Amino acid sequence: MLIDMDDTILSAYGRPEIAWNHIAREFAAELAPLPPPAVAGAVLSFARNFWATAEPAWRLKLDEARRLTVQGGFDALAEAGHPRLPADLAVRIADRFTAYREEEMFVFPGAHDAIDAFRALGIKLALVTNGAADTQRAKVERFELTHRFHHIQIEGEHGFGKPEERAYLHAMDALGVGAADTWMIGDNLEWEVEMPQKLGIYAIWMDVHGDGLPPGSTVKPDRIIRSLKELLPLGGK
């Protein structure tokens, strides 16, 4: 099994609209007269557009990317005729968002037990995660994942990441397995479903909130789950 980390094992970056609205409310006094929901909406819209086309290198500069997206949201509001918010406020909001995400991060219930059960069954396990080396390694250690996997592959440490073919090929090579014997589990339809399927890997999409596939999605997972426990015999019962 090749298993993603963020929003598959850990609740990390899902539901960004909730997080941005929370942070905007924290800064309500400095955002006035603009209402926090309007600011959160502008930042979220800019962020979604940014990440839809962002170069992979931005995944390794997450703090900088967040400052850029908050400023982009501020600029969009100013262009729409609203008062221009100060640049230093954009930086402080972005940095607070980063800290808030770290504070709120947790292991999904049952994830540790499921991974331990997979390993007890003799399944070879690789953690395959994108992101900066220091940030992702800190999460691996903080949430006690190191000893649970036979191979840990972090984009910032290896110099490549999903959806590059070599990210999956390298992980399978490290485990000594082929595509026909491999499952990929994760929450990103491109990284953990579409590309793995092209390589012949059985792809399982983690839909933790039960939202279902996006309307018009052309990506069809081999299986959809809401918890790693569902992959255990009898669904972990």
C-alpha cells in the first residue's frame, strides 16, 4: 500500500473555507469596515485559482504561497472598489492561518490502528507525501508515523513528488512490489487516483467528509472510502 498523509491519515488541509472564515473573524477589527466573510471569500477564491495552476515548487514554499494568496484576495477586493487593506495585515493573516492549521491538525480516528493492522497482516507500507522536507518530516514524527511504515517518501527530501510517475515507481521499488500488487490511497483525485491508475495501480479515493465526486468528474476511483478502517477485513469490525 502507498498511503498519502495529509487528509488521508491526518486532518490537515481539508475544508479550507472553514479555516479562512475562522481566521478572518479573529482579525475582524482590523478588516473593518469589510465583513470577515467577504475577506475570507476573496482569499479562498484567489487561493483556489492559484493552486489550480501553481507550479509544483510552490508546494515546498507553503508559507510564502499563503502570503501571496491573502494579498491576492486583498487586491481583488480593492479592485472591486472596497478599501485597500494593508500589506502587513496580509502577511499576519497568512502566518496566523499557517499556525492555526498546525494547531488544528490531528490523526483521523482509527487511522493508527488501521495502519498497524495492515502491517500485522504482512502488507508492505509506504507513506508517500508531497510538501517541504522540514514541514512534512515534522508531521511524520509528531504523529508517530515513522515506525509504522517500511518506506517514507517526502517530496522535499527526494526531489520529486506526486503526480510524477517516478514518485510511485520509486515507492514500489523501495517496497519490492509491482503495480499489479499495489494499492494507492489518498484524497487527491489526480495524485492518488488518476495517475496511479495509468500505471496499473489500484486507486482508492479517501472522501473523508462524504462529499462524493465533484460534478462532472472524469476520474473514477476503483474504490471510495471515508476511513482507512474500511480497508480492513470486515471493515475493521
